[in-house]
Amino acid sequence: MSRTTLDAPPGTPAAGDVPLSHGLKQRHLSMIALGGVIGAGLFVGSGAGIAAAGPSIVIAYAVSGLLVMLVMRMLGEMSAAHPSSGSFSAHAERAMGPWAGFTAGWSFWVLLCTAVGLEGIGAAKIVTGWLPGTPEWGWVALFVAVFCAANLAAVKNFGEFEFWFAALKVGAIGLFLVLGVLAIAGVLPGTDSPGTANLADFLPHGSEGLVIGLLASVFAYGGLETVTIAAAESQDPVRGVARAVRTAMWRIALFYIGSMAVIVTLVPWDSKAVVEQGPYVAALDRLGIPGAGQLMNVVVLVALLSAMNANIYGSSRIAYSLVERGQGPKALGKVSAGVPRVAVLVSCVFGFVCVLLSYWRPDDVFPWLLNMIGAVILVVWIFIAVSQLRLRRTVERETPEKLVVRMWLFPVLTWVALAGMAAIFVLMAREPDTRVQLYSTGGMTLLLAAAGYTRQRMRTRN
């Protein structure tokens, strides 16, 4: 497979290759952008953050949300200028060389494939709660098979699944926020306003609790990058990326920060139900909503299945882009009917193997795998920031008309974002649990960087 030039976005098929289809419509991309921000981490992981940080979890989500907005703006600037199925991996290669694209791309591929398995396990636990006695691994196999088949057939199937998944998630969160605000205002029938009583102990565990909540909130935002990958297969990639990035701010503020503010106002932060049942179920129970637990379990199930679908799609496109740029086994780049079917299959198999490892090797291999991907999202964000720093001047000089989306206050806010990422690494090194993740991810990143650099040197000599 021939190497693309720097004038063409890495990830663009070489002459004679079968291209990816452009089967995603604008409505698909709009809903992926809207619903993609509502990840499984918001429903599943926020309870532990609330228990650690108390009401100050709102501050934690606001701070991490600001960082995510900056990252999305930088990624949007590059993706609107050079749409590519490789997204940040292709931008890193353009900015720093093949080794950077190799490192960012394959580390993210491992993260997405592992996440497919983790989300499948989470979804299976919900279903086996409704149907006790059925095997969890069987449900995971069914979910993987369904989404694998959908992604193998056509990209529009991925888009349709995500359209309806996102519509349900957005509707559920919207209804939750309306009910919560009405209850806080004291106008919801059958409920009394809690006032500010639950906010009195704002920092129950001091700065240490806030740090734990901050780290939990950072990783809840993972998955926002999918829209820039999907944009390359839409009918109008530049317009799609621009719209998604420009609306990211209010989506993060409303769905994440808004819902956290409602929850900690309605429910005491130290309520056992926040962790055991989940913060959203605990809040709805406090309002006396009948069947709240089962209703939210359906929403969480949808969020997990949506994440599985998106991660199968994202991992296959990242793998395809890497191979198209000469950064992986050529077989993974084979395209049929506009779909990289081998990459889809391999990504699904990797994800299901992770599930089997959770049963076969739950005490050594599986925890090691989880630790290895623990800080990958931060590594990817650093590649995004550094790439944007290097590419912005080039685009301004050579093709200024492509700067449809611009990073705010460049380069000041790019450096602010990098400083924020460095601060998170320091905080992770201070906490025993996250320290292991930091070191494991660092080891994998260094190995990939060494392999990528060696490949780059060898190809340069040849």
C-alpha cells in the first residue's frame, strides 16, 4: 500500500485502493456528536467520584470539562482542515512523523478494543440481573456478534444504531434534568425542595477527595474523539466536525456539570445508594419516581451498548488508517463495499478475548491489561495538543482557508491545556491506585514509540 503525501490527509486511500464509503448522513453525525458526550462513564463511574469529592464533584467536572473543551477544539481545528479516518493519529504523523502516528494510533486501538469487552461485561451484568442464571459471557458474545455484523455490513448501520441510542440517552438525561430542577425549585408535585442542605459539607474529604473526584471525572469524558473519526465517512466532513466542536461546550456543561449539580443537590453525597445503586437512580428514588431503578438500568444498558458500537467502529477505522499509512499488517486495510471488514473482525475478536481473560485470568493478566490502558486517553490528548501546536502555523502559512475551526487564543490556551494534562499526571502519580495505571500506560507508550521510531528509521534508510 502506497504512502500518502503530506499534501493529502493521512488516511486518504491511495490511488487504486478501495475507499471507505461516505454513508453517514448529517443527522447521524449530529446525533453522534450530541449523544457521544453521554458516555457509560457518566452513568457508571460518577458515583465513586461523588462519594470521594462530595458536592465539590461539580467543581471537578467543571475543571476537567474545560480541559476536554480545549482538547476538542484543537482536534476539531485539525480535523476540519484535514478530515481523516485516522483523526489524531493522522494529525500526529503529519506533525511529528510516522512514529507519533504509530504510537497514538495503536495505543488508542488497544484502549478501544479493551473497552468493547469491558462495556460488554457491564451490559451483560444488567441483563443477567433481569434474567438470572444466564451466562454473562453468552450475552457479551451476543452483543459483540450483533454490533460486529452491523459494522461489517455498512457504515450507515453504525450511524443508525448510534442515532437511536443517542436519541434515547439525550431524552433520558433531558427528562432527568427537568425533573431535578423542578424538584429543587419546589414545584414538582409530591416532593419538597431540599434547598442547599445537601451542599453544606462542600469538601467533606478536603483537597484529597477533590483530587480523586477530578481524576474520576477526567476519564468519564473519554469517547468524544469518535465524532472526528466518523466525520471522514460523512457526506460533508468539514461541516460535520465544525458543528460538533462548536456545540461541545454547551453539551458538556449541560449533560455532565448540570446533572452532577442536580444530583448532589437532591441526594446527600454520603448516601450509600449513590455508589450501590448509582447516582441517577438514587436521585430518582429520592423524588419518588416509581420504577426509577429499572428505568435507569435500561438507560445505562443503552449507554453501554452505544459505547460498544462506537468503539468497534472507532477501533476498526483507526486500524484501517494506520495500515493505509504503512503502519500495520496490510490485511487489516482490506476494504469491501466501503467497509474495512478485516479490521472490524479483528477488533471484535480482541474485545471478546478481553472478556474471556476476565474469566480465565482475573487475578493477573486481566488487571494488567486494565492498568495498561488506564491513562491512554491522556497520552492521546497530549499528542493532540502537540500536533496542533506544530500544525497550526503550517496551515496558516500554506492553506489558511482550511482553518474553518480555530483554537481559542492560540497558542496560549494550547499551552494551558498541556499544563493541565501534566498536572493530572502528577496527581495520578500521587494516588496509589492511579499510579499503577500511569506507570503501566507509560510502559506501553514507550514500547510503541520505540517500535514506531525503529520502523521509521528503517523505512528512511530503505
